[in-house]
Amino acid sequence: MSSNPVALPPGPDELRSIDAVSLTLVAELDHTTLPFLDVAKWTPGSLIRLPNSAGETIAIRIGDVRLATGEVLVIDGTLAVRVADVAGIPGAPDAPAA
């Protein structure tokens, strides 16, 4: 019989110690490739067409890591993202039930 303890993920108390750490979050709408000459013709009011359709989910990243997906909203005239799906993060608290 093995006496090695099983390592449990950190709970909320252990996570409080890193509460002051700031992360830069990127909510990526979409990306596209354009010829340089098209970009050189931009003026105020120019439109950039993106491949995604309106209403599709967007990627939420921290650095190069895709952390979640979300839906773009406008709330009181400000852009916001409603988190739709979160990638498995060891030790992260469970999401509240909807």
C-alpha cells in the first residue's frame, strides 16, 4: 500500500495569496490578412471586413494561451465579453451553476 499523499488543487484560501497578480487579457475579435496597398488606402471611416460572422464566439487569451471563449456585448455603450466557455485550468474554482 502506497503512503504517498495525493496532491489536491489549491482551494480559495491558497489562491488569495496571488490575488494581487495582474494579467493582461486579450479579447480577440478575429484576424485577417490584407495586402499592404489596401491598408495604405485606409482613411477615417474605412471598413475592415473580418471572416467571422456577427454573433460568433471570440477567443479570450492571456499571452499566447487561449483561456476561454466569449460573446461580445454592448452594455451602457461599452464593449464587454460574456464568457461562454473556460479552458480547464488546474486549481481554478468551479464555475457557478447557471
